[in-house]
Amino acid sequence: MQRMNRQDTFPPVIFGLLISCAVVFVLLRATSLQQFGGYFALFTFEPYFRFWQPITYAFLHGDVAHLAFNMFALWMFGRELEYRWGSGRFLLFFFVSVLGGAAGQFALSLATGGITNPMIGASGGVYGILLAFGMTYPERQIMLLFPPIPMKAKYMVVVFGLFEFFVGASGINTGIAHFAHLGGMVAGLVLLLYWRSRQPRRRF
């Protein structure tokens, strides 16, 4: 595998994900293929669920703002992780978080009697990346867009996680899959803890 240069703006996996999501968005908006988009969104109930949807939903986005926010967050928090872990491990982590996001949506579907809106967007993977960044660089100062205040990465993860939980549990219909975000964070946490448990212990 080619060694990455830390000066690279877009490491390979992040570059590939950004291009893939952008191409899918343009294809579905600019061609007659838009009618097929529903086959790749995540449906948690029959007869619309297909086995590929827990992965393909992550490549679909509702509008330009949805796409731009997810891709910016993936780039902002994912670059250093891909440099640190390598592309293979980063890609695995992203898709485990995506699957965790799907699992979170399925859990919500079960809790609400099986009726949820179809889900799209890479947010499950992005929230997993967000959690990994906070655990890997806990003392890093981050300037958020909202609220516009500096915050350590470890506190940012806690704030985002609590926000997603309370808004999702409140039942407010925001049109955002809050439990998918939480599912991505939980899946990412489990994988991170597993990796850390496999590391050799230091002796003092």
C-alpha cells in the first residue's frame, strides 16, 4: 500500500467517498435514474427492505446542504484518522459505523411498531468518525460552526451524543434520523474498544 503524505488534502478513502457521494447525487438529480433512488434508501419494513440498503443508504443525500455538511464533516474529522490508521482500517471503521446507523434505525422501527421514514445519508458513518476523533484526540480544540465556540474534542463528542439522544427520545419529528447517528457512534465505540483490547499491554 502506498504510504500517505500528511500534506495530502484528501487521503484516498475520504477522496473516494466524497467523489462517490457527489457522483450519486448528481446522477440521481440530473438523469431519469432519480426514480430508482428509493431502491437504495434504507427501509426498515417490508416489502420495501432490500439486503443492500444498510450500506447503500449512506451514498444518498436529500439536497446540497445535506451532502455538503456530511462530506465536510467526514473530511474535517476523518483526515487525521485515515493518516493514523491507514486507509484499510479507516474504510472498515466507516462502514461499521454506517451499519451501526442502520441498526439504530431498525431499533427505532421496532420501538415504534415498524413505521419509520426511509433513511438516507452518510451521517451514521460520520458520527462514528466524530466519536473516533474525540477519543483519539481528546484534548484537541475544535471551533464549531454552531455554537461558534471553541471546545475540546472529547466534550464535543459528549455534547453531540447527548443532543442526539434527547432530541431523538423526545419524539420531535425533525426529519433527522437521530438514533441512526447514535447507532453509528455506538458501533464505532465498540470497534474502537475491540481494537484497543487487541493491542499489547505495556509493562512497567
